[in-house]
Amino acid sequence: NWDESSERQESDKVGTRLYQATADADKAVVEAVAKVAEARKLPRAQVALAWVAHKSTVTAPIVGISKPHHLSDAVAALELKLSEEEIATLEAPYVPHPVAGFTA
């Protein structure tokens, strides 16, 4: 859920600074993932990871697994096939983000 938080999220000042400017756009993407996941009655992580697996340009997704169900979701996502309509739903709210965190 967008409104959920964690200790790390509350204390990560760099992450907050990097992503604060795109929060509204990011929230719309999170809501699109929730919509597809709810319709499929699946965890959001499975839908998000299935989308990443669908994108041939992403060759090495970074998946953080700190709980057993994270691993289960990641493995299940490999078998999940999203429809073209679901992919369009997930991608519609996306807004490209400028590179953040690096200076020349």
C-alpha cells in the first residue's frame, strides 16, 4: 500500500530526497499495479515482477528478499503471463523520471 511505511523508509533521507519529486507519478503506478493484482487476486509483487520479466530490456532486476513470501512471489511471477490490456494498464500512468542522485 502506498501509505505503508517502514523503519528504513522513515530514516532514509537520501531515498526521500531522490524520489520526492516524482511521488505523485509513482503513486499512480503503484495504484495501477494494485488494480491489476486485485483483479487477478494476486500479490502486487507478483504482478510487478511479471511486468519486469515481460520487458526484454530489463536483464537483471534487483529483487530484495528478506521474508520467505518474497521468494515465493518472485518465483510465482516467472509463470505469470500478463495480458496486453494489463500491461497497458500498468504502463499508462508511467512518467519518465530524470536521472537522480548523480552529479557530473
